[in-house]
Amino acid sequence: VYEKPASSGMGAALQMARTRGMLGEERESAGRMFDMKGAGLHAYEEDKEKSGVNLQYYDEFGRKMTQKQAFRQLSWKFHGKMPSKKRRERRMAEVEKQMAEQSKDRAMEYMGA
């Protein structure tokens, strides 16, 4: 069987793959989001099920962090930088305040005593 060499470029390689049936079906659509013209390599089909992956981030005190806060912590650690002394002190005061509120016995406050 005589085959044409695909050494003349990407177009020749794609044509060879099409003739062998290696690319699957081609669908014509337009727009950047649905760019399936040509090779048919991408399958932009929405999953009907959610992936079920839920990332939760916690700081060193066990408090939940937002995605933005977690990224900042990761970035500081990676680059070897830290927030300023004033911001660290402010954060520690906030943590201490939250810890004090959690450890308070509020049963007496609710009973009116």
C-alpha cells in the first residue's frame, strides 16, 4: 500500500489522519467557545453531573479561608515573603478575638443573668 508522506507540514499530517479515520467526526460550528472546525480534537460537551470535588482551605488556626486568602498564603510561602508587621499584628488580634468569643460560655447571657 502506497502512502503519501506527511513531511510537508501540519496540513498534510491532518489530511493523512482524516483519511485513516483517526480524528473522529467533524462538526461545523462557529465562535471561539465552540471552535471544533478542522481536526475535531476538542469535545466541548457539558457534563450533566458535577464533579463533586470541593476544595476547602484552612489556616494554621483551623479557620476556613476563601480561595483568595488561600492563594495569598500559598504565594507568600512560595516567594518567601510575609505581610507587613502591622497586618500580622492586626490578624493576630482578630484571631484572638474570635478565639475568645468561641471559648465564652454564652448560656448565662441567653438566660438573662
